[in-house]
Amino acid sequence: MKTDSLHHINLHEVLVKGKQLQAVRAALPLQVISNKELKTLNAENVADVAKHFAGVTVKDYGGIGGLKTVSVRGMGAQHTGVSYDGMIMSDVQSGQIDLSQFTIENVANVSLSNGQPNSLLQPARMFGCSSMLSFSTEKVKYDSEKTLAGNISVKAGSFGMYNSLLYLSKNLSQKWNVNVSANALTANGEYKFMSNLNPLGKNWVEKNRINSDVHSLRTELNSTYQFNSYEYISLKFNQHYSERGLPGSDTYYLSYATERLLDKKYLAQFQYHNRKNCYYQYQFSGKFSNATMKFTETDPKFQTLINRTRIDNYVQSEYYLTTAFQFYPVEKLTFSTSFDWWYNNLFSDSNFGFRQYAAPTRHTGLANIAVKYSTNQLTLTANMLYTSTRETNQNETAAPDRNKLSPTVSLIYKPLENKELRVRVFYKNIYRLPTFNDLYYHDFGHTDLRPEITNQFNTGITYFNTNISFLSELECSLDAYYNRVTDKISVIYGIPFSSVRNIGRVDIKGCDVNFKISKEFNHKSTIRVNASYSYQLAQDYTLNTDTYLDIIPYTPVHSGSGSIAYQTGKWECGYNYLLSGKRFSGQNSNKLNLLKPYMDHSLFARISIKKFSLLAEIINLTNKNYEIVRFYPMPGRNYRFTINYKF
């Protein structure tokens, strides 16, 4: 009689690679640009990438060192969170993040979430923004035969631009990786542009953009210890130094600028993720950041100041801790909770006679509870966010304490079992606190300013197909939305003083369309086409004002972008365009405030030979003379050349 024998088999981890359908299956609108797509966008930094997302308006003050901020669906830059490797960047002074400081080298992907990220296992702070722009560092996979990897890149371009990058990644063991990078940029930023000296007619003259030079250095160290594929701890240390001129506005007959800006920023953060257990998962994170800004301006009007130079210094710091838990009590049901706390301060001094020496501090606590019910055809998600703030000010009255609950609910439904066709809706209520500039640094700022309240409504449809005979892949989405911003914080400019008030209400109605197709002709040749379009009508609905129903400044009704990239063997080439309809630079929609439509065309070509790649780019191919922000002319036709060595 034979007996059964028991065999022991050791199963190793298996990594399955496939097409990620996160954008198609997201209940809240999500747009993703992968690393491969980033290389075809003629993008110098994250702000250039953001211009290709539907519903995004980028304020670009021109030049290589110009400030670049992003607004999503007409709600303003302060409502848009910026996440870098899973941690939100912050600027408690202005509430705006300058995206020009983040280059796209070694970035794995860039994504835009309307509402909030779709994953529940997130810091509570991720649920506290009207939209989220996220990007992450590319991670090098372990290779036992190649423990040291990296790349060296040298770039040169118009306007005296030189950019060098060094990136090194070392696998100290199969579980432990360390990488360092350094990115240096210098440019004189001078370019010619046409200026009209007659606002009521035409009197075009050629001018030179001056005081737009920039010198910056960004270094970073990342270290990750991977216990296994589900558990890891990571550390990040980052510093950014920038010294640049602020060219100022090109107003009539004004051709000089002396404003300078010196920025020094430091960041240290850690993250621990544990997703090993199939019933519960958790993560802990912490961050410290410090930013110093020095503003100087020399002008004859400062007769009482030494060397007739105004000097303003600002120093801000943030201490941040967060924890998040996610568990599955029964099949198809997920619960999560997260708790965040952070502390901000801002110290300032100035030799100019404005409200100097303010020293505000703010403690912020967030608690979020979320639930998700998911089947093959239906996913329903809801969360409630509690926000609490406490402020102090050493020298003046502080803003009052705040406590608020903010709900979000979303649903995505798949009506056809065998088709990647989905319908989605979401509602989100959230608010943004007044910045320290709003509260303490205007001539007559008011510490009793109320937060801006936003109510977001969205309905949309997504579709994905890989079974079309003449295409390899088709992905598209259409979302219609309605946003209402109440208690809008507005600056009331006056002579001799300005003030800040809650006086406004803005209604924004629009739709976003995204379209992606690709075709593989053989194993070596591929063509990819991406296009996006936005209709956005953002109007002032403040009653009993001269601006009632006027379009909000710098929000074009029509905008869009597109790209075509073709790759065959060692060669890759492509074409990109950005389109913006007419906009108004002032609150009153009259002809004097009108900014004309523009279309920016760019080309690129790349060849890869073994470990080397050569890239040539032409930006603003048609040499269009245009402005994104009034009186801040953008560069005309310019060129960039890049040599990259990867080892």
C-alpha cells in the first residue's frame, strides 16, 4: 500500500507587469504622464509638464528663472497641493509652490488628481486640497551584476543657458539602495521681444528682457531599505539654492529692473510603509523643511535707505508628522483613517516701513476617516476630514482658531461587464486657510479673514480599449464639472494703502477632455498621439459689484494641448503644441485687459547610441510673441541641446 508524500515547495516573489489603468478606473478624475511620455514633451520642469493637463492654468512670468504656479479648474494656485514622493510641499507665506524649481530628470511620472488621490492609504493632508499635482522619483531596480548605475547630462540652450546633471544610484545590498543627484543651472535669461507702446493703437518696438538671469543648484540624497516587496523605509534629504533677477513687468517706456531674489531651501523627510498583511496596512511619515528668502530692490525712490536699497528677509519652517491605517473587515469593504499634525512659523524683518517683524505661528491638525465599497462593477467611496488650527503672533493679534468638517463622496460604475467603460461622479467640500501674507503682511491685512470655501461637483466617463484592429491602444475621458468658491479672499488695491477682504464668490463651469492613442507597427516602431481640451467659464458672481459676471483674470475659456511622438529603432522625434484662448488680465473684462490667444509649437529629435543619447529641441517654433501674464513677455524661438550618458 502506497502512502501519500508531502512535498515542500518554496515559492519566490513574482512581479507582474502590465498596463496600469489607474486613470481609467479612478472615481475622481486622474491624469497621468509617464516617464516615457515626459521625454517627449519639450518640458524643462514640472510646470512645463502641468501645461499638458486638461483644466490646468499655469501662470508663467517668463524666462528661465520666472515664477511658475499652477491653478486647476479656475480655483487658484493656493487650492492646488503639490506632492513630491508622497509628501506635500508647503509655503505658508504665500500658499503657492514655484514649480520651476523641480526639473523632470529622474522623475518616474507626474499626475494630476481632481478632488484628491483615489488611494485611501494616504496622509490626511492629501484629502485637504481641491486638487493634487504629484510627482515621484524614479527608483532603480536591483541588479546583482550592476550595483552602481547613473547618468550624466549636459544641456545648453538659448539665452546663455547651461544645465548639468549628475545622478548616481548604488545598491549596497539587495534590500538597500542609495542615490544622489546634483542639478546646476545658469543662464543670463536675456531675450528679445516686441513691445507695444500704444495701448490704444500700434507702436511696436523691439526690447531686450533684462535682469532675468538665474543661478541655481539642487542636490538630493535618497535612501530606501526594502524589507520585502510590501514593506520599506525611505529617507530623503534635499537642498535648493537659487539666486535670480526678477525682470518685472514690461510697462510702457519702463525698461529697467533691479529686483533680486535669493532662495535657500532645505528638506528632510522619512517614510515607512507596511502593506505586508492582507487585512490591514499602515504607514508613518515625517518631514522638516526650512526656507529662507531675501528680496532686494534698488531704486531712487528709496532715498532714506542705505544705498537706496530695500531689503526684506523671510524665514519659514515646518515640522510635520502623519500616520495612516487601512483595514479590510469584510470582503469588498475597506476602511482607513489618518492623522496629521504640523507646525509652521514665519519670521521676517525689513528696512522698509511696512508691517515688519510679524512672527506668526500655526498648529494644524487633520483627522480623516474614509470607507470604500468595491465590486467588479461598482466602487463607492466616502470620507470625512476634520481640520483644526491654532495660531499665535508675537507682536499682533493672531487669527482665530478654526474647526471644520469637510465631506467627500465619489462613485464609479462599470455598466458593461466586458468593456472598460466607466461612469463616475464625485462631490467634495473643502476650504483653504488664508496665508500668512493674507493675514499679516498686506498694508491692512485682517486677522479675522475667513477661509475660502469650495464645493466641487463632477460627472464623467472613461473608456479604454486594446482590441481595435488599426490601433494598439485607445484611452479617453470626458468630465464635466461645476465649482463654487465662496468667501473668496481678494486684495483691494488702493492709494496709499491696500487691504484684503472676503468679498467674492466665483462660479466655474467647464469640461475636460483627454485622448490618447498608440500604434505599434512592429517591435521597433511606435507612434503615440495625446490631446487634451478644456472649456472653463470662471465668472465673478459677487452681487452688487461692477465685476458681476466678469471672467476671472487669467482663466481662458478655451485651452488645450497635444503631442505626437514617433519612435523607430534608435531614433525618436515629435511635435508638441499648447493652445490658450483669450484671457483678461484684470477683473473688469474690457479691451484694455484683453490678452490675445496664442499657440506654442515645439519640435524635438533624439538619437540613442549605446549608452549615449543626443537630444535637440526647438521651442516656440513660429517665434510667437505672446504673454501668459500681462506685461511679462515669453521668450521667442529658442533652442536646447542635450547630451546624456547613462551607465
